Amino acid sequence: MAINIGRRHFIAAFGGAALTRPLAARSQQPAMPVIGFLNAGSPAAFSELAAAFHRGLDEAGYVEGQNLGIEYRWAEGRFDRLPALAADLVNHRVAVIASTGGNQVTEAAAAATSAIPIVFLGSDAALRTGMITSLARPSGNVTGVVMSTSALLSKCLQFLSELLPKEAAIGVLVNPDSSSTVVDKKDIETAARQIGRQIFFLAAGRETAFDPAFATLAEHHAGGLVVQGDILYTNRRDELIALAARHAIPAIYMWSEFTAAGGLIAYGNSLAEGYRQVGSYTARILRGAKPADLPVMQPIRFRFTINLKTAKTLGLTIPPTLLILADEVTE
């Protein structure tokens, strides 16, 4: 009985063919590569984006469970956990670390290893902080995809302004702990002066600060809200959208995933496409490419999306000039 149980377990784990394959042939089979996936968010909030990462791998012939293993590490919004999670992946001797969910994730990975290749998805702050020295030829073990968040935030302000009365002030929600915030604030202040729009900033570095931030919007009689494209806000997308609906505040976001979930409008790069590109670069490194020889990619396609159902709920009429520009309109 004991022998039969062991045999069934062996077959379940390795397949019946393993019993008949010559021992020498089995010993020559290459080990399945294992990569690390490090993200500051949670699996539930990032399931669609993780699927896009898998598509990038699949397109290159790497399928999890068949010829690739993946070690997942999720910080669940706890940035203080990132160094330990990155170190754990290094201890597992993964072949590549896919670092997604913001520059703090990549900084943790880069601090943990200078030997293991790192493919990141982050903002343009990665270049300003010296994490990468050049977009064309990044040095060291880090390459990936950069989103131009500062310029996009200014464009978001312009789009939202077209929906609101000229005299209405607009709040701008930013994460004070983000490495992008200083530049983001300068850029959107410049854009506000150019279009003659009054803005004020709201700081929320954790979910518990969301309610006070929206209360401040009400106190200022704000006409609308621009939301920074920070990992915290992406991870808590549903909460932010619900608060905007509860307070009847027209809000614009940086990723189309927000309008798909019920947000009013969004303008920015495609997060899903960024994750797919990270998967593609990870596959190229598995095939032998070096990070220093892979230029940092910059998405050139921007998506402007509108949720008409949300607009109707808010009593807003979207001008034809914006409808024409939209890449996608959700009815």
C-alpha cells in the first residue's frame, strides 16, 4: 500500500512519462527558470495588470507552471515591507525581478541586489533620482518602462477644466511620500497658471487620509479633483471612486482602469500595456539579454477615456470636443 501511494504521488507531480524516461535523459533536463514578481499593491487590486504581465511572458513562449516559475511578493500597500520582500526574492536566487507598482518598489529591489537583473515599471522620477542613468543605455542591472506622469498630470488638469465653471477651484490629490510629488506639484502649478485655474493640494499618504481629504474638498467648495497616478491610489481605486461619487465630485485619474471601474474620466498611458512590456523584457533577459543593452521604454500612446454613466449621475454634459478626443467611451 505504501508503495502504491508513493507511485501515485510521483505520477501526479511529474507525469507518467517520467517513469519510463531513461534516468540519464531525465538528469539532463534543464531546470525551470524562476523569476520574482515584486509589487507594492495587492493581488485583488492588480489581478488584471498581473494578467497583462503574463501576456508579455506568454507572447515570448514563457508560461507559468509549464516552463517558468514565478515567486510573487505583494506589499499590500505597506511600503515598509518592500526591502524584506525584495531580500527574500534575492535569497530565492530568482533569475529576474519584475519590479512593478512604483519607484519605491524598484529602489527596494535595487538596494537588495546589484547582480540579479531588474525590470521595472515606474515614473520618470527613476531618471531624476539616478536609479537609471540613461534611457537609451541604462547602466547596471536595471531597465524597464517609464511612465511620464508629471506631464500627464498637467494634461489631466486641462481636460477636467473643460467640464467645470471657470471660477471653480480644483483640488489635486497627491501622495506626500512619493518621489514624484515635488515635480508633479511644480508642473501642475505651472499648468494652472497658464490656463488661469485656481488649484489647491490635498495630501494623502495612506488610505485613512482619504476621508479627510474629501472633507477638505467640500470645505473649499471645489468643483473637481485631479488624482495623482500613485501606486497607493491605484491599489485603492475602488475606495477613491466611491468617495468621489459620495461627494459628487467630478474627478480625473491617470489610468483607464479607473473609468472602467466607474471613475468619470482618465488620461494617461495604459498601465496594462506597461505591465505587458515588463513581461516582454523579462522574457528577453531570460533568453540572455543584458539589462544594460535594453533601452528603457517610454509608452508613446495615451488613452483618454470617459464614463458617460458617471457623468450622467453627476449631472455633467461632456462637451462634443472631448467626446471626439476620447479613445473609449463607456455608456
